[in-house]
Amino acid sequence: MARNLGTLLERHDLEPGNALGRTALVDLHEGTRTYTYGGLVAAADAFARGLVAAGVGRGERVVILSANRQEMLAALFGCLRAGVVPVPVNFRLPEATLRLIVADSGPRMVFCDAARAGAAAGMGVPVVSFDGADYGRFLAPGTFDPVPVEDGDTALVLYTSGSTGRPKGVLLTHDGQYWASTAYDGARDAIASMRLLTAAPLYHMNALFTAQFAFAANATLVLLPRFEARTFADAIERHRIDYVSGVPTMFARMAANADVAGRRFPDVRVVGLGSAPLTRAVADEVALLFPNATVSNGYGTTEAGPAVFGPHPEGIAKPELALGYPLPEVEIRLLRGPHSDEGVLVLRSPALTKGYHNLAKRTRERIVDGWYDTGDVVRRDAAGFFYFVGREDDMFVCSGENVYPGEVEKLLAGHPEILDCAVVPLADHVRGAVPVAFVVRRAGGGLDVDAVQAYALEHGPPYQYPRRVHFLDALPLTGVDKVDRAKLRGLAEADGRDG
């Protein structure tokens, strides 16, 4: 018998006498609302009872289209407790893509906030807005016993960003996600006293896991509806944050923001980074912003979950840019690489997805005998720590040599005047493809194209140096705050045609 993921809200063995009275959530959506663990359980139970009253049965789907807020968490955990499958969706996707996801997931109901009500209205499914009177009528206050679940029961569906095609629905299980949420229980006592801040969207694994991780430890989650550098910085100070989490690009934007760059946050003890590669430049900026914090550079995928790497079993300190050492329950293989310590990461984990919804062929291609092919190229050092190299499908050939954009980005990020950068390929009839760099300069510098190219030639192999360099005020981002490489490829191709 597996544990219902919705019972994470009730891991109260730290202080059984007053655990329900501990602060679980500080919601910064339109003001400040504070909820205890008891209050959050009650909100989730009222939602679960509402689902039952509405005739939504175990295993059926409910789509959630909303910015971060308490009601979204109540809906997520209410669904889980009722055995209903929540489908939180990236509302920043084009409306046509949203319709594809709704049609693919087949929900009984859609819950949304006021800003998304228009998009949800025409999808042929009953819609309830968190901001309307119907939501109050939907809720059914009272206690609710979480439904029993079995190993392999689907807990939730997260749709991938669709960077390589239409979004795919990833089926995540109660037992797998519960294991992932408690895999770092060795740090639970320390985390329990902390206040964790996140502004990444809850429809993405980064923020969703932060919430699960915080609740599993009985810590306090401080939740912003969206990321804005100054608002994020203000929240750190106002709410006495101990632990900040997010995507590296969020912290690069903090460092580039004139209202934030000179500020320091000495009370933050942990900075949790994940979902995108961490460069030396961003790591240095994080160290300046948070001078007393330990930086945790994590790794995860939607399909394999966020619990893959952890501390070294012999207590060896983790290098700053390393992802970590495999957790005891995670098995690792490296395939299709130049040697045994570099290759595509293939793994087996308790948190691994059941597969892709309605995509049996794609599931068979990516998961073979329980081993998931991540498509991420990593390398392993002598101590057994792993480092991200790049995406296998991002790799391109320049003059007969394999080029990984991530490696070129790490090289360029070593320049003292480069704050952030991204590299994409541009087709070239002589060399096959050439690197094109998009660079965000540090304020006050005089960096030009020649200086960037000279630095690349001095510090790396000649085939890696960017043949074209473009300067931007900020890198474009997707709806999950990752670099929008498709947009950059379009800019590079347009410039190539013009040039």
C-alpha cells in the first residue's frame, strides 16, 4: 500500500502536540494571507469534499490554470486526498496549445483564476474560478479521510514545456512523488525551522517540489504569485526568508536589476537552484547576493523527478557547480559518450514516471526495462560527483567537432564582464553549423564582440568560439523561466539571412 501524496500535509511527528498550529503557508497573492497546517488541511479537505459532491470520481482529471496562490495548493492537495488527478497547466502557453492539453487530459472540471477565466471558458468543460462566487459554493467544509492508494496509482500529470514538440503529459505516481518529497529527510530537522520562498510557477516541477519538500518537513512556504526581481528581494527581507529556491535565470535577473544588484541578503542560509544549468557567472552573483548561504545546485526532470543527486556518502564536500552524488536508491548509467565517465544520463529511480499519457510509443522509446533515457549529457569526476554538460539534442557539429552549447556558455561565463549568456547553432554551408552567442553584459563594462570572441579563442578550442555575438539586456525566457532557445535560434537565423 502506497502513501497518498496528499498526506504530506500531515507529517506531524516533529511536534505532534502543536504541528497543526505551525505556519504552513504565507500567500503573497494580493496581500498577505497566512495559513497553519491545520488551516491548509481544512482547505484541501473542503476541496476534496467538493469534488465528491460534484461527482468527480477517483482517477478522473481536474485541470488547474492559475498563478501561484493558496487556492491552487488547496486544489492540488484536495485532488490528491480525494484520489482525483490534478493537472496543473502552464497558462502562458498559446491558447491553441492549452486546448490541446485539455483535450488530451480529458478533465471533468477546470479551476482557474480570474485572469485565465476567458481562456478556460471555451474549452467545453465546466469551469470554476477561484475568484468567483461559484468557488465558495463548490467548497464543502468538513473533514475528509484521504483515499487509500496503491503502488503505481497516478497522483498528478505534468505537461512538459513542449520544447521539442507538442507538450507531453507525464504520469507521476503517489508512491514515487512521496518518496522524492522525503528523500532528503536527513536535513528535515534543519529545514523544519526555515521559511522557504518560491516564485517559480506551481505548474512546474521546480516550485511544486519546493512546496512538497517544505510541507514534508513541516517548514513554512512563502509563495509569490510570479517572479519579479524587486518583489522577490523585498519578500526575502520582509518575511525573514532562510531558504530561497528557483531557476538560475531568476537569480541572473536579480543581479541585473538596478534596484536589487547592490543589495545583500545575509540572513538567507540556503539557495536551492535547479531546472537549468548553473554557470560560474550566476554562481558568483548568487554568492554576492547571499554571502552566508550554502548554494545547492540540483538536478531533476519532470519524468524522473527532482530527487536524483545528493551528498557524497563519504562526506566529501560537493564542488559548487556539481549536481551531486547519486542518492542510494537511484541507479545511474552513462551511454553514448566518448568514455565511461561522460555520456547520456540513463537512470532508474523510485520517482520515475509511469510514462506519457496517450503516448505508448514515446514511452517505450524513453523508458526501457525501467531505465529512463534523460537525453542529458553529464560527466563524472574522480570522486563520483556529476556535472551537467548539455542536452544531447542541443549538440551540433562544427567543422567535424561535437559542440554542446552548455559547454560554450560555461566558457563565456568565465569572462568578468559577462553576466549571462546563451549559445545556439546557426547552419553554415562550410562548417555544418557555427555557435552564435547571446550575451548579457554586466553594468558599466565596455565589452564588445571582438573581446568576447578573443576570450573564447584564448580559453577554449577554436571550433567552440562564437562566430556571431549579440548583446541583449536580458535573455528571453519561457513560461517556466528557462532560456527560450527557440526564440534565440529564430533571432540567429534572421540575422544570418540579413548577414
